[in-house]
Amino acid sequence: MADTKTPVLITGCSTGIGRATAERLALRGLTVYATARRIESIEDLKEAGCRTLALDVTDEDSMRTAVEAVEAAEGAVGALVNNAGYSQSGAVESVPLDEVRRQFETNVFGLLRMCQLVLPGMRAAGRGRIVNVSSMGGKLTFPGGGVYHATKYAVEAISDAMRFEVRGFGVHVSVIEPGLIKTNFAETAVGSVSHADGPYAEFNTAVSASTAGVYDSALGKLGGGPETVAKAIERAITARRPRTRYPVTASARFFIAQRALLPDRARDAVVGTSIPRP
């Protein structure tokens, strides 16, 4: 179980889940290192008791510098929360490959590299926690989100393999699987959709409208705010025996269960009631 001396390094703290987590853990008394690409965006977190660092998960020097700063001050990173990420939407054929690469650099390769950088210190200390923020979208796929879902499926796979590989060194790995969370995440996803003319124009527009409207629908009532995810992350860090997975909100539990029960074609039919086929 983590004590108040446990140094926690969190990526992507400028808004949403990362910010809520930094504030919650600092309030609990943990030593929190909140990070973001633009350090000016998190300066106010110092007032909440956080220490702040610049960290860009797509930049090797930036990642190394941040981890080394925590290790120099604390000896080792006690807990790493890999939260940085965003959603890229649009039909798979319509997403430029450079945008696909950028999505994977942030959501997958940055997360993996952060784990590689903190693990030597955790092994030397004989303990540690790694908490990877995935999504219910790592267990199921909505049309128009194939690239984003691919990154979250990758996070699930990496976490499962790593959990086994590092447990003998005293390191626990947990996955957080949020459902519908009311942050600016949806706005980013909507803004990434191409509305150019072509065979997917109507489809992409429908995906954009569906993503923007889901929080105002009946399903939106099964969601939650970023603080609900922060609570799950806190449990993963502080529990004596953390769970391997934490689905967050009723929406995550509902959709994950639905995907497990419905055959592929039946689920396609259900999805087709709200999103038109191209």
C-alpha cells in the first residue's frame, strides 16, 4: 500500500483525468509530480500541492529528463500513471497515415517508453506501481474509431504482458478502462474527423455527430466526470493488492459486457441503428 512518501509521476495533467488525478492524490498527501507538454498549463497545480515538470511523451529527451528529475529527488518513481493520450476519429481509409503515426506515438509508444524508463529504478527499489489509462475502447470497437481503438488494444496487450514480467520485481501493473467521461476528450475526437467530400463523407459526419451527442443522450447518464477515473487510479496506487483492471462508470461495464455477449454480426446490427454504413 502506498504511503505519503510514494512519489507519483503522472503524464498528461493539463486537463481532464490527469489534472483530476494529480489534485486527488496530492490532497491525499502523496508526493505528486504532475506533467504536461506545456508546463505553463499546469503551473496552478502547485497550489494543490503538486510538483510540476515538462514532459512530452513523443520526445525521448523530454521523457528521460522528467524521469531523471524524479529519481534524483526521490530515488525512484514509486508509481507511474500513464494518462497522456487523445482520440483520432474517422473511417480507417480516410485517416492520413501521418495522423495514425502521431496517434500511436502518443497513446502507445510514449506509454511504453515511460514504462521502460521507470522500471530500472522500481526494480532496484523492489517495488512500484504502473497504472496505464486505457479505455473501454480497448475491449470493443466503434466504427469511425478504428485508429484510436487500435492504440487502446495495444495498451491492453502491453499491460497484460508486462504485468507478468515485472511482478517478480515487486511491481504491480493495473489498467484503467474508463467509459463515457465528460472532459474535452470528445471535442478533440470530433475535431479530428475529416469532413472532406468522398465515399466516407456522410459516415464521418455521422460519427462526429454521434460522438458529440452521446453525453446528452440516455447513455450519457451512465458516464461520469474525470474525478471518477481519478478515484480508480487512487485505488490502483494505494491498494495493498491492486486489481489488474478497473472499468470505470456504468457505461464501461455495460458496453464491455454487451461486446462479450453479442456475436460480431449482431453487434454490427446494433451499431448500425445509430451510425449509417458508408
